[in-house]
Amino acid sequence: MPDFNGRLSALRARMQASGTDLVAVGPSSHMLWLSGVSPHGDERPVMQIVSADHVAFLMPKLNVDAARKDTDLPFYPWADDEGPNGALDALLREFGVKEKSGLKVALDETMRADFALLLLGALKEPRHAFTGETVAALRARKDAEEYRILKDNALLNDRAAEAAFSALKEGMTELDVAEVVKIFYRAEGAVAEFTIIGFGENGAFPHHHCSNRRLKRGDAVLVDIGGRNRGYPSDMTRMGHFGPAPEGLEEVHAIVDRAVKAAIAAAKPGVRARDVDAAARNVIAEAGYGEYFLHRTGHGVGIDIHEGPYITATSDVVLEEGNVFSIEPGIYLKGRFGVRLEEVVILKADGAEVLSGLPRDLVRRG
């Protein structure tokens, strides 16, 4: 069970350090992380609002009873025939902020814009920011329990990838392989977060949607999959081929693997995210394939499959111990194949620990 009181205390420390007066999160992964509450999200305004000495939920009445099962924090409920303004006004007065001017309000960046504007419109000349200095910064540093869940999920994902490659047969479709993966997850008590299966030329689309493209001899095979279990996802990419390897696949695979190793070696607490990206990108550029590396090197992994820190060429975010993120350089050759190799790592004091135990070797089938 997460320590929600500890998380709230840590948030208030971050608020004090960043000069933040209020934090408001919507029905999102931020709220789930902060309180364990995951209410139905629709057009009805719902927020968890935190100040230095108060915390409460603005919540539609029809959702309150279900939400009370997950928290003992106070609610300010409102009914459809009343609207949310009165409940929000009462909450802000209880917090002692209704009449204060110039408050700094950190808004959930995933919250509906009309929720955010409702709150800002109820305050006097507020200054707004997003959660990068507060909730998001705390979520980026995983605790011991989150690490254990992510590690277990990564090892489960290893076996899901092995099941995918073992199932390869000439004539089967990408959708057939995706179904093998989904069945594997269900049998293990997990659910598929996503499945990207790319045969041959389809592997050159980084966010390919599985299709009825049939497997034939000489195809490269890209398997990028993730399953959600105990509230957290996994994410990993491995490469193989069916029958003889297409021309150039082994060379490109070796380059991408060197890029992964370089980024892992560069990933340490105190290093900027952009320097990890550069470590991978330089290997690929020096090999003559720089223009074919089409995306960032990685993204954070937590409750959300994509969250901070983002490992991009422009990010000056300083990485910290406990950060969990992907390292996934790629080379995409249109009309031929794409190669992406992906690891999820956690930063320890002495560097990056890879969560997967599955080798990155090319898998041959057929």
C-alpha cells in the first residue's frame, strides 16, 4: 500500500521550496499517485486541491460514495442541479485563499482546460504553473515498492516477448502475434498496455499499428510490447528475423545496440537528460545513420507509460536517483526495415540498472 500521507508531506515540501500556494490535480494518474483515488472522469469538474495546511476534493455527488472507499480526505460535493461553483467557493474559503491575490497555482497538465479555468476564475489574479516542480517531480523518483513492481513487470514482459518470437510462423499476421502477446498477459494476470509488431518494412514506422501484413521468409521482425500489472506498465523492444536476415539488418542491429550501451553508460544521477540522448545519437550519427534516428532516446515510465523524465536532445532536466526511463534508440529505413532496441532502466547511485533480463541479440526463427 503506498504511503499517501508521506507523499502528501513530500508534496508540501516541494510546494514550499517552489513557492507554490496551491496544487490542483484532476482525475488523472497524478490524483491516483497522490491519494489512491481514481474517479470517473467526464465533463463534470473534479479536482484534488492541496495547500500548505489543507487538502480536499471537489467532487460530483454521484461519484463521492465510490471515491470514499479509497480515502478519508474531505470532500466538497456538488450536484448537477447546483453546479460546482458553490462547492468550489466553500473549499477555497475553508482553505483561506479565496480573498488572497497573486497565488501561485500548480495545475495538472493533463486536466481538462475547463476545470483549470474554473479554478483560476475563482481566485484573484492567480499565477499558474504546471506540476513539473511538484507532483511530477516527485513521481519521477520511484520508491522501493514501485521499483519492485516495475522490475517484476519487466521480467514478465521478457517472457511475453519470448512467446511472441516463439509463435512466429510463415503466413501469420502481425495481429496474430499481437493476440499471442495479449493472451500471454491475461494468463499472467496482466493486461496489454500496447503491442507493436512490425514485419519487414512496417518496422520502419516507429508507432506502427499492427496490421494483416503476413510474415514471410527474409522479414525482419520488430516486437515492442508492454503489459500493465499492479497499476504499472512495462515497455521493451527486441528484434528478430524469420528465415535469412535481410541485407543490412545485422549491421544496423549492432549499431543500435552500441547506441543503447552508450546511453546506459552515460545515465547517472546528476547527468542532464540531453547528454544521455546525445550518447545514443552520436553512435548512430557516427555510423552514418543519423538522419534515420527519428525520435527521442527515451521517456519516463511509471503509472503512465510515458511520463517524466523525457530523454530528449533539448532537455536540461538533471537526472536523479530513482528515475525510471526507457532507452530506445532506433534506425528506420523506409521500405526495408526498422531496428529499435529498448531497455527500461532505474537510476541507482552508481548508474543505470536495466530492469529486463532478456538479451538484446537478434532472434532467428524459421
